[in-house]
Amino acid sequence: MGALGRKVALAAERTPLIGRGREIARLLSSLERGERLVTVTGPSGMGKTRLVLRVARDAAPLFQAVRVVRLASLRRPSDVEAAVAEAVEVAQPQRLDLAGLLAERGKLLLVLDNLEHLLPEVCPLLDSWLDRAPALQILVSSIVPSGIEGEVHFELGPLAADDACALYLDRAQRAAADRDFSEEELREVRELVLRLDGLPLAIELAAARIRVLSPGQLLERIDDRFALLESGKEGRHASLWEALSLSWELLSERERRALAYASVFERGFDWDAAEAVLGPVAEGGSVLELVDGLRAKALVQSEDEVPPRFSLYESVRAFAARKLEAMGLEEDALLRHALHYVERAEQESQRCHGP
């Protein structure tokens, strides 16, 4: 296999995939309907790769072939072409007509894992493949959607509480098979996985510490989560900090400042608060555009309320707070936050004591 080749066989899973039944069913339904481009997005560490690999395996009977291409280490569109060519087992002469060769492969599912850092440069390639290979379907994992016409965007959220607990216990018992958990510790596990936002990577890193830190001890030290939740290895998912840094690197400079400023909201915020605190960051632009951009990258969450409210995952907020401090803007952000809520309190006081 060449240096750029990233063909991956659909190997058997070594650990069980906990939860995600609803997500698997919906993604399979999209592929069964013949959707041409399906993109699973979410912050790094949310379990996108694991999910798309399971979906690809379950969807295999629908296709003549399924090919998985890992993109994390690739840097140029030409690298992507080379890796895809190798994955579909074609020779690569100069001026390869890859779109035409993909069309010849018939009903093919192409899985592109970790596409985010290659956007938007690789979008013209995907457009060409989809236009010229009518039986081709593409399943993508990416921190952000591609924005290509016809894309089905599926945002992967946190694990449900029961599934998050099950993931922690499974991984902890693999790290320490002789370890039993008391009823009190099981309650602490539930609180711990909620404080970790139901983020699979964070939960797995926490479970790996079971020999030296109990769930209760981790909870006591949760403010130091970035020092505790690292594996000592190298790679995208070696630590919680590195995983969140991948999302941070995809932001524009204004989006970075907006996310950092948003860390002062401990329990979410509405549009009025966003405009008061993030307004100066917009630099004459739109706060709506900034919040929408962060929402698209799954760094800001929207709650189903009218009017809408927004929030940050606790780990994302802690990460952004560190960045805010490093920028030297913490005092300014806190002052804007305080002035907004003092003004709001005065308005509410007049309303309550008026006629």
C-alpha cells in the first residue's frame, strides 16, 4: 500500500458500541432512501468515526462495495484523490479521471472520515464525483458540514445518561476487570458523565483512570479536567484538550473571540445577552452570524425554547474560558456580562413595582 493509501477494511469491532441505536437507524434510513451525501458532524470526541463505521458495516448489504478512507493525516485535495483511488483499487496514472472510474464501480458507498480540515478545498472534488457517478453515495464524518448542495446534515449529540454510564462502566472494567462499584459509586458515575457532557472521548479517558482515581475523586477534581483526561499518547484523541483544539483550529479569529467571550455564560444565554456580550467581538458584523457559525460547528447548542436559548457544553466552556484568559480579555467579558444583567435587573425591578 502506498504512502498516501488509507483504505480501511470493515474490521470487527474490538469494543462494543454503546447506545446510538436511534442515530444508526436514522443514518441507515437516509442511505436506504438513496441520499447521495450524508454528513455526520459534531465536536471532536463525540464518536463520529465509530458511528459512521458501524453504519457502513450495517449498510454493506445495500451496496456492491463499501470503501472507507481515513483523511486525518491528508493535507491536499490531490492527497484525497490518491487515497480514494487506492481505496477503490484503481491504478493512478497521471491525469486520472477518478469521477469516471467511480461511476464504473456501480452502487458504491464511500466513507470519508475526518473531512473537516480539507474543507472547502475538497468540495469541488465531491461535487464532481456526485455529478458524474450517479450510483455513488458518500458518508462523511466531519466537525463541520460541507455545505454541498443536497447534503443531509446529521449532528451527533451527547450520549444519553444511561448510555454514558454504561460506556464508563464498560471501559472502566476493561481497565480494571477486578474492580467492583458500590451503589454510591454508581451514583457518582452518573454525575460524572453528566459533568463530562456525555462526550464519549471524555468518558473513556475518565474510565481509563479507574486504577488511580475513583469516580468520586474525579468529580472532586473536575475543574482540572484537561490535566486529568489525557492518555499520554499522541494523536487526535489523546486528550480532551487536543480534541477540542481540533474544533478551535477550524474557527475564524472572530469566532474564536466570540466563543471565548461566551464562556462567561454559566447557564446559557439568549439573544439580548449575546448582543450585549458578543457585540463588540462582531466588529461591525452580525452577532447572529457569529452564533450561527458556532452553532454550525456544534460548539454552541440551542435549546428548544421560545425565544431560543443557547449554551455551551461544560467542557467546551472550560476550554473557551482558558482561551479567554490567555487572550487577556477575561475582565472585559465579565464586565460586559455584569453590565447587561444589572440593566436587565433594573428593568425587571421597574416592571415588578410599576402600575
